[in-house]
Amino acid sequence: MEKQNHSMVSEFILLGLTESHELQIVFFLFFSVIYMSIMSGNLIIIFVVKMDPQLHYPMYFLLANLSFIDMSLASFATPKMIYDLISEYKTISYEGCMTQMFFLHLLGGSEMMLLVAMAIDRYVAICKPLHYKNILSHCVCIRLALLSWTMGFVHTMSQMVFTVTLPFCGPNVVDSFFCDLPRVIKLACTDTYILELLVIANSGLLSLFCFVFLFISYSIILITVWHCSSRESSKALSTLSAHITVVVLFFGPCIFIYLWPFSSDSIDKILSVFYTIFTPLLNPVIYTFRNKDMKKALRKLKSKYVNSRSTF
């Protein structure tokens, strides 16, 4: 009987960002450019960190991991959204919908924990500089990256294990451009009040706790920076400002959506676009243009490429 309930809804209808045909064309062109920029920008960061020995430090190793997660976060729903903007039938299969929600929370949870790891890296680098290489060895960095993915997996499974067992036997219209967990579980043919509380507790409070931890960590780091020399403090502040900007841009929408899940649909759509599309775009911009080492590495690789072309 449970299998029959599950088979009643074989697909979900995504309403997307807008019903206006003119806006859909504009959004199609706009988000196509944005998506290509996300992929190319984050790939450049990964390539530069890999190729330049001067960037073989924990901070840049974690940054390359962040770029990989950002590319994945932008890819779980954005290509589908772009296609739907020029498609007459905006549907997604039941399996595709569950897959989207699984990867959203896997990648979102992993990025939260990776940002925590990056805060730990900055804390050790600034507050315990003499012990930096011993504390944050390459092995420790790999463990931090694996831990972030593990926590992301636990985070998503703790919600999806209940979601996949819900019976969907009637309404199948999702007022968004992807399958968002709070919206999908409301379509189930059963009382989902407890599950909605679980989503709020799991996603909302996890976002809030990570944000508070990061706020306290960066506050301690900033206090430490004030006692450094002017040259050291200016470099540290430049790096910290980039980290803090990324944290605010990522956690702000997440906390709002999951701690206030009954806000208006239009605001939720804007925030969803922000943390699934614009944050992965802004990360490489913030870290590249505000980081002297990254800019130096980019110039070095560019000059090496130009010189190699001129020899042929």
C-alpha cells in the first residue's frame, strides 16, 4: 500500500522564477552567462592553486575545496532552471526531485563545515603563527575536508531518510525553480508538522550555530589583529574581510529561509537564487580580487601562457 502511494506522484511541476515570457528570455540569457562565469571562475581558482607551489598552503587547499563545492552547488539545479526558462513543460521526476534535495543539503552542509574549517585555519595562522605548520599539516587539512563532506552527508541523510518515505498522492506543484525541502514536504498526503520542525531544527539551527561560531571566531581573530604591526594587520584584515563577506553572504539567506520558513514566496525565491547561484559566483570574485597571492599567481600563469604562445 505504501508503494502505491509513492507511485501516485511520478513528477513535480516547478513554477520557476516568473510566468512572464519576456522575463524568461532575459533570465535565460542572464543566468546562462552567470553559470558559465561560476564554472570558469571556480575552475580557475582550483587550477591556479594546483599549479602554483606558492599557494600550497592550508588556506588555499581549503579554498580550492570551497570552489569545488560552489561549482557543485551551482550545478545541482541551475542547468535545469536555465532549461526550464525556455521549456514549455517545467517538470521534474520524483527521483530527480529527491536527488536535488539530497545534493542541496549535502553540499550546503559541507560548505558550512568547510567555512568553519577555514575559520580555524585563519585562527591558527593569526593567533598561533609559530605553530601553524605543525597544527595544520597537509594531513590535517585533508581530514578537515573529509570531515566537512561527512557532516554534509549526515546532515542531508538525517532529513532525506524521512522525506523519501512520505506519501505524495495529490498536489505536485512546487512554487520554486528547484525542489526545496520545506516546500516539497508540504505536498505530502500526511501530517508533516513534526518533519517541518525537524527541517527547521536541522537546517536552520545548524546554519545559526555555525554562523554564531564563525562570528565568535572571527571576532577573536580581529581582536588579535589589532595588536599586530600595521603591515601584518593590513594583510590579515584583507584576508579576513574576504572570509567574513563570504560567511555573511552564504549564511544570511540560509538562516532566513529555514528559521522563517513561512515567509513570502517571492522573498524565498530571491534568497534561493542568491545562495545557490550568486554566492558561488561571488566567492571566486571576492577571494581572487581581494587576495594579493592569488592575483600574483594569476599574473604569473598568464605571463607563462603568453610566453609559451609567443615561442610558437
